[in-house]
Amino acid sequence: MSAPNVDKPNEGLVGQLGNSIKNAGNYLSETVQGKTAEASKEGNKEQAKGNVPGQDSISDRASGALGAASDKLDQHKHDASAKANKEGI
């Protein structure tokens, strides 16, 4: 998770521009990672419901539920980081 760069008072215009560009890149990266985690979460939710052919045993469903919970945490982490980077642009 990337934290936004804080503009320092003696940094000047070039330094501030560099920070804004870096924050924009970090925002894009975190947004993509958040969307990837969201997609994985949805797939794991389907597995937890037993809707994935060949992966409908109790252990497969439990694994899907745990995966969905983990992916939700990842999604939240990336979304929060993206928001922080967006505010630092």
C-alpha cells in the first residue's frame, strides 16, 4: 500500500509536480489492484455458494468463503490507498 507524498514547504513547483505525478501513478495502480481483488472476491463468493462446477465440496466451499473474505480485505486496503493517493494529486 502506497502512502501519498506530502508536499513540503521548500519543495518548489518541480517537486510538487513530481509528487503529483507519482501520486497519480500510485492511484492508478491501487485502483487496478482493488478491482482485481473485487473480481477475485466475486469468484470466491460463487465458489462458496457451490456454483463452480467441480469445486462444490464442503472444503472447496469453505476455501472459497475464506478467499472471499481475504479478497474483501485486500480490496478495502487498495481502495483506501487509492483514495489517499487521489487526494495527494
